[in-house]
Amino acid sequence: MTPTPEGLLSVWEDHTRYEFETRDVDATMATMVAAPYVNHVPTLAGGVGHDELKRFYKYHFIGANPPDTTLTPISRTVGADQIVDEMLFSFTHTSEIDWMLPGVAPTGRKVEVALVAIVKFVDGKVAHEHIYWDQASVLVQIGLLDPAKLPVAGVESARKVLDKTLPSNQLLGASWTRSEGRPI
């Protein structure tokens, strides 16, 4: 029987609940195929296959997220065998977060970043996840990148995803100003 989009969504919601609320590695793995893989694209963190991914989840992800970690849904697209989930990922950097900030000591700073998960299903279970976020925005928010010296933004990136009325083109600076009043 082919899983319904609703069924896939239920599995995905269970999966994320086990990761971020109950922090149950075995329950998380039970939502996945026998040989899953996860790739956190900006840091190449994750795992391929059951044992590597379970090791990653157990020692570097599920138990390693700060206690105030939250996921706030922004948008979701559910297909026949794939979900694309756009979320606001928020936390206070009170512990080392191997998968997002490997080797970076806790700064105590609050971080809000837009995060996108592309989740593929096979036979109604999670087969793979590709997780994307703006690493420069995270690094600005914890103080490792200076936005005054680089074309990067901090928390403004996440807030703009939530509120389209916030200003656009701020990083374009003088280039944006020069185009004002020109024919369009």
C-alpha cells in the first residue's frame, strides 16, 4: 500500500518530536528505513547507514541540542514521497552543538535561523534528510563573523522570512541607492 501524504506527514512529525521533544534516539531511528542518511549541508554533519546515523544522533545531535531549542513551522510542502519543511530554528548557544557549530565553544548568545529540511520517504519511512540553513547568519549571531565587514546578515535573515514587510536589499547599500528612480 502506498503511504498517503498525511501518513508521511505523521511519520515526519513523530520523527521531529522524538528528536527535539522526547530526545529518544531509538524512537527516531524507528521512523527511518534500514539504511537512512542525513546530511546537514552547511557542516556536512550526519551519517550514512543505520549505525553511523544512530551514532551521530546519539552523541552529536539529539542529546546535544540546547534545552531551549525550538522549531517553529513556516511553510510545508507535502508530495507523494517527499516533504519540504521550512522552519525557524531557535536556541541559546549554551552548549557545543556539533552538527551546527562544530568545535565552537558556547557563547551564551541567542540564535534564530531559517532552516529547510528536504525529507525523502521510501515505503512510508524517512529515507534521507537534506538540511539547509544560512551558516553565515548563525556565525554573525554568535559573534564569529562581523556583518560590518562582510555582506552577511544575522537574525534579520530569519526575521525577514517571518515578516515580508521588513526591508529588503539592505546589504546592497550604495548599489541599491543608485538604482532608485531609474526606469523599470
